[in-house]
Amino acid sequence: MIDDLSALCVSADSTIRQVIACIEKNTAKIALVVDEKTQLLNTVTDGDVRRAMLAGTDLDEPVKLLQDRKLASSQYKQAVTAPLGTDTDELLQLMRERDVRQVPIVDNQQCVVGLVTLRELLPNDTLPIQAVVMAGGSGKRLRPLTEHLPKPMVPVGGRPMLERIIEQLRESGISRVNVTTHYKGDLISQHFGDGTRFGVQISYVKEEQPMGTAGGLSQLEPSDTPLLVINGDILTRVDFRAMLDFHNEHQAEMSVAVRQHEFQVPYGVIETDGELITKVSEKPTVNHFINAGIYLLNPNVSQLIPNKDSYDMTELIELLIADGRRVISFPVREYWLDIGQHTDHNKAEEDLAKGKV
């Protein structure tokens, strides 16, 4: 049980931004909203925060806004808690029944005295998914770095990008990794072998011709577990466990990681209704969610990918939407960088040197 609650508690007048900072600093991925006597008022989870991001919520709003939304959408009107002294079996049963991964422990006055996490109760719990790293890119925009190396093997901080990705997958509890290769793919298989040296089991899918961002998945053996697909040129600290939780909670068939991107239009923008001007905005800032190159697919979804020359993830997403399937977005608030050109590579080196990654 976690009994040092200093990194977990926030006050009722905290902002959502402050709550996010609290969640990012602790390993339990939860914030406990308490009063001055440490009585529990509510909890805010990683998923609550990501839903607020998707809704475009102002992060400087008070945390009460999240609490009100949570109460309105949930059949439960109070946070899940357990009394001090509850045994392990009862805690596990409670977590299964209420579908939670953290349970605050309270005393007779409802003051929080500790927190128990599923990871603590099941320390060897592995993620019930397998990963696919799309590593076939030639990286033309990164030449001359990619003259003699496949793009995912370009060093960042003295280590290949792909090595960092596989390390992150292993740390998340993923033991089975598939790697799709094309350009100079032998250098990848020679470096990683069967994955034993890196603590995972690695299989390879060799693309004789480039098969797009999803086509290589058609070459995998059928699986009864979800697939986590990630591009091989991404440097990130996305929480894959949180992504799986979000995926399951929303009963999705496919989840697409998205990243908020904003840019300033360098001109005055004119809005019109026919010939009439209705509004003028001087150099407005526009916000969009962009594709972050990380996907979570249910087993039945990957089986829809045709075995043909080339097929992209965008085609798969459009196919699912047209068929009425549930495709959701998972907002990335952690560090994320797509290393597609030299400026990105330089930034990655700088960020690693500054300890941002």
C-alpha cells in the first residue's frame, strides 16, 4: 500500500492543469481530491484527464468541473474506496467489479490513509496485447543519416530509435513484439535477433515491397489478443497501459493516438455569409488533433486488412467508420516526437540531453 500520499493529493480548488501535474509525478496515475482534513472528496484518473482534453476543456478550470462531469456520466456517485484492513482478495474483487486499477484506503472518518493499485497486487501482470513496430521506412528526408541505416536504426542519444521503442514496450509489460521491415531490414534483425537480449520475443515480417502503414499487418499470424501498432520513428513516453484501459473502457474496436497541434494563421481570417462579412479574426491560432502514429486494434479488426500490395491505416480507419464500427481517439499528453526530418532529429537529441524524455 502507498502510504505517502504527498504526491497523490490535490485540494478542491486545484486547477485541472495542477491535477495533470500531480498525475504525471506519481506512478499510480491518479489524483486524490481531499479537503483540509484529508477526507476524500473524489478521485481523478488518467482517463478523466484525457476525456477532458478531447472535449477541449480549458485546463485552467477548477477540478470541480471534472468531478461534476464524472458524477453526471457515472452510475456511481462516490469514489471507490475500501476501509483500512481490507484484505487482498477483497480488494482484487472490488477492482474487478468496479473496473478500477486504484483503490484509496480510508479510515472511519473517511480520511485517506493509503492507496492500493492493481499493479501492486499483481506485480507480474503483463499487458494482454502484442506489439507491432512498423520499421520498413527508408527515411529519405533524414539522409545522409539513412544512407547506410534503416530509419528506425538512426541513433538518438547514442542508441537506435527502435531500441528505445522496444525498451518502452518491455517496460510496459509487453513481451511479444513483431517488427515489419523493408529498407535494409537485415540490419534490424541482425541487431535485435530473437529479442532475448532485450527482454522480449521478436518476430519479423519482411516486406518485399513497401506495404503502406498497415499492409504488413496482413502478414501476421492470427491472434486472439489486441495489437498495439506503433511507427518506428517515434520518440515518446505514451502510457500504453493507459491506452489499453481507455480502449477497453470505451468499448472501442480501434483506438488512434492523437496529439494536439496548434498553428497561427499568418493572415487575418475573414468569415462570410454569402457576400456579407460576419467576422474578422487577426492571425488566429487554430488547434487540431493530429495522428500520432500509434494504434490499438482488436483482433477482429486486423483481420480486415487485405493482403495486397499496399494499405494504409487511414484506409482502415475509414473502412471501420463506414461500417459503423467504434473508432476512438486517445489524446497523448506525454512527450511525443515524430522524427521525420533533420530538425526533428536535432530536437530529439536536445530533449534527451535536457532530460525531457
